[in-house]
Amino acid sequence: MNNGKLRIVGYLAGLAGVLVTSSAFAQAADAAPAAAAPAPPPQPAPAPAAADASASSSGSAQVGMALPGAAPQAAAVAGSSDHDAVVGRLAVGYLGRNGVTIAGGVTPTVIPTPVIGVRYWLSDMLGIDAGLGFGLTSGSAEVAGQSNDGPSWHLFMIHGGVPLSLASAGHFSFQIVPELNLGFAGASQDAGGVTNKASGFHLDVGARAGAEIHFGFINVPQLSLQGSVGLRLNMDSTSQTVMNVDSSTSAFSLGTTVGDNPWNIFTSNVAALYYF
């Protein structure tokens, strides 16, 4: 009886050992593939994103200093004319020729003077002109040992203008220039112990329309020539003392004017400017 119970217990113990061993092998088999499975390789960044970034960087380099929101071609449009290149620069040159009438009478004498001045463009449309012309002369003559003073005169002319550039392209700028000139002149001469004197005053107000042509076509855009026509109101007055007799005159005139033409460079003086 006891032997039979021992055999049953031994059989049950052996069966339990087999079950435990089988379970251990199964768990090992399941764990091995999980440990051996390699980690998935890292996925590279999508190529289109890199291409977009490169294109964006290239586009920024082409635009340069353009303002935010400006079209890429704006930089190419700006500064496309010689006139645009001289905005904010000072020019020195010849601003035209004018004169003051003295001595009155039927055939008054006009003392001419060229005006030299400066031009400065505050913007591509608005500029400032300022100029000054002056002259003086004196002399004497000696006849048979007797010296006599010759006629002497002096003149001052002040010029001011506000050039307006209404259109420009390439080497050409179309402009309207409201302007004024203010002048004073005087003359004197000794005759037989008496000094004869004359003086004159001139004021004109008007406007000219014409062109300023730059020499950018020969790589000298700093040099420009001007030609124009216009309308001007002139006011002149004179006074004189001849042999202790005083007289005076005054005159008003309104009419068209013709300024220096650019092609006068080949024939005479021409209104020229040079920008620094």
C-alpha cells in the first residue's frame, strides 16, 4: 500500500517538473526574438523641406536690402536713370546769363553777368538752385599828361530756383523750374570835374520747362547740360545823375524766354552742372 502511494507521488512530481521546464523554455523562446530585433533606423528629413529652405535662402540673397514686402524687381527699378543717381548730391555749375539795365533813356545799357551756383536734389522730384553773379570794372586814361578816370561799374545778381523733375528715364530728365533773379548795378564817370552816376535794379520771376541731359552714355553721369524755354515777368528801374540833373525810368515786360540749349556746347556757353 505504501509502495503504491510513493509511486503516485513520484509520478505527480515528475509531471510537475516537465510542465515547469516546458514553461521556462517557452518564455525564453518568446524573449529571444524581442531582444534580437534591431531598432528601426532614424528616418531622414524630407528632401523637399531642405530644397524649400535653400530656395528661400537664395531668394533672400537676391532681394538684398529691399524693404519687407517689396517685389524682388524693385531694387532693379530703383536708380534706373542718371537723374536718380544724383539725388542727394551737390552740383556746381553755370545757371544761365542775365543782366541789369542802367543809364535809362531811349537806349539803356544792359550789364550782363553769368550766374554760377549750386543745385541740390532733396528727392527724385524736388531740388534747390542758388547762384550768384557779380562783376566790376574801373580804369583811367591819360591824354597830354592829364589823367582822367574812365567809366566804372559794378553789378550783383542773386538767383534762386526750385527745379521739379516730373519724369526721368535713362540719361534724360524733364523738368519745370520756377525761379527768380534779383540784381543791382551802378556806374560812375568823372567828366569835367563833375561825377555822372547811374544805377539800376532788376527783378524777374518766371518758370522754365526743359531737359537736363546727363552724360551717362559715356560713363560720366555726374556731368549734365540743360536746355529750356519759359515765361518771365521782368521789372527794371534806373536812375541817373548827369551834369547834376536827375532822372529815372521804370519798365515792366512779360514774355517768353529761351534758355541755353544742350547743343550750344559746340557753339557757345551752355548751362552745365557737375555733381559731386
